[in-house]
Amino acid sequence: MNSDFVCPKVDAAISGKESWQAPSNIALVKYWGKYGEQLPKNSSLSFTLNKSTTTTTVAYKPNDSKGTSVGFRFLFEGQERVDFHPKLEAFFTRILPYQPFLSSLELHISSSNSFPHSSGIASSASAYAALAAALVAIEKSIAPERSNLYWLQKTSFLARLGSGSAARSIEGPMMIWGSHPQLKESSNDFAVKHAAIAPLFQDFQDCILLVDKGQKAVSSSLGHGLMQGHPFAAARFEQAQQNTQQLASVLAEGDLEAFIRIVESEALTLHAMMQTSNPYFVLMRPNTLHIIEAIWAFRRETKTPVCFTLDAGANVHVLYPKEAAAKVLPWIKERLLDYCQAGAYLLDSVGEGVKKM
Ligand code: PMV
């Protein structure tokens, strides 16, 4: 329990509405393995995305029943979705000690995504970041004055209690989550902005190739659990710590070659961890590998600084500087879309985090 983020209980009979938008993010150094209440076993570093977002509106009014839990309704894309209730109830149980005023409110939550449903894009990061931003905005209206930094950290802290990676969706363009002895201000409790970034990385592009639009074959919670007792876990956590520190410097220096080396190695290591856990999983599909090989060949032949990262699934994030887009995009369209399910892809780039709507 982190007492810094506990809001005093106020029985304010308040009502109103908050609408917030939050982006998804893609980890360059991966978080895979957790302990305690959604705390990471290693630090991670991510790009905040721009167009892949969730928008959430929370309408609130006094709850007459004065229960000890949080009363809510939840709509996704305009439809009442009780199947989301167990996850949301678990989230509210976790955050209630930090926002006790929620038990005297009734919430009407409605949420929608900018990216198509079942596109294989994990929406938990943007979803919990948007919800946390709305809840913090409600708290702001009743709580004592605090600094802007405090509110950003609290938003990240609450989002983390929904989904670890959501902690990194609050600001941009790049975020570090997880404490690291060499990175000042870094914390396991919330993500912090990585401020020193060379101009080249400030408008980096991410073309997400949708190889498999299905549900995740391995849920994040199952995946994180597989790192417990994993024979290579300790070495992996240590390696991730080193990669976070190195990548933080590489981003400041604008060293593209080192960037590519670290980012691709991180993606393959995440998948290697899954392939060597018990039980084991292969989350790449044959087309994932075709795309990776095509990227390597294109990079070798044209010297274009394009590389890839992967999430816990088959889709490929193709990463490149904006100035290379005129060369990379036509190549993606001509050579890579055949490997995508129904030719589907999403064009995104580095973004700035949550915003009030
Ligand atoms: O936030 P979670 O619990 O869904 O975990 C995310 C894990 C990865 O997406 C695979 C890596 C990461 O750091 O985002």
C-alpha cells in the first residue's frame, strides 16, 4: 500500500461527467513477469502511440445505497457488457483504498476504441489509462490542491492496478516503468516520462501488421505467471534492466543502429521466454516470420533503418523514422500486406498520452 496516493474519504454528494482519451503503447523493452500488486520484475520502456486510443466517459452521481463497493454500469461501443464486470470489479476493489470516495458514487462508464474490435491489438493499456484519467479528474474536483506531476503519477499508479502496461500510457512520447538504480525518478509504482529523446525518435512511426486478428492465445496474467519458476527468469530480468538503461541512452543519442539491435532482441526474447516456459507457447505465426525475414532483407539491401517489435501475439509492429516513410510505406504495401489477415494494418506513430475530451 502506497500511502502517498491515498485520497482522504469525503462524503461529498457530487455528480458530473468526465471524458478522457488514452492511447495504447508498445513496449520496446518488455515487461514480462510481475509480483505483488501488479509490480514489475524489471523495468520496461515504451513508445506511447497516437492513433490507437480508447475514449471513456464516466458519469457519476451519489449512490443512495451507501455500500462498501463501487456501483457501476459498463457499456462498450454502446452495448451494455456485463462480461467485463469481473475484471472491473477486481480493478475497483484494488483502487478503492486509494479513492475511497468511489463507494459513495454510482458510475456509468462508457468506452469505445479507435481501432477495430478483434484486431489483435491489446486494448487493456488504453482502456485502464482512460478510466484512471477520468477517475483522477473526479478526485481532483474534491481533493486538496496537488501538483500536476502528482496527478500524472496517480493516474499511472491507478492505471497500473488495472493492467501493468497501462501505467505507461499516461504521457509520451516515451515512458519508463519499473525502478532502476541508474534511472533517477524511476518507480515500480508508476511510469515516468523519459525526457531526453533525440528529434529522430520524437516522431517515430509504427505500422502494425495484423497477422492474426484473433483473441490472444495466452492471456497476460497467464504469461506473467509463467515467469515464476522459469529457468531463465533471473537472467532475463537482469538483461531487461540493462536493456532499459542502454535504450534510454540510445534514445537520447539518436543511435539508430543500437536502437534496432536492442528492440529486435527484446521482441525475440519475449517470445523465447514463452517458448521455454512450462507449458510452452509459440505465439508467432508463419507469416510473422515471413515478415521478420522480409524486414531483415529490406534493411540489408536498401540500408533503410526499419525494424520490428512484437507484443505477446503474432502481429508485427514495423518501426521506422518518419523521414524513411516515403520509402518504407510503399514497400510495406507491396510486399508485406499479403502476410496480414485480410491485408489489414494500422498506421500509427509516437504520441503524447491522455487527454481530456
Ligand atoms: O499489461 P499486461 O499485464 O497486459 O502485460 C503486457 C505485457 C506485454 O505487452 C507483453 C509487454 C509490455 O511491456 O507491454
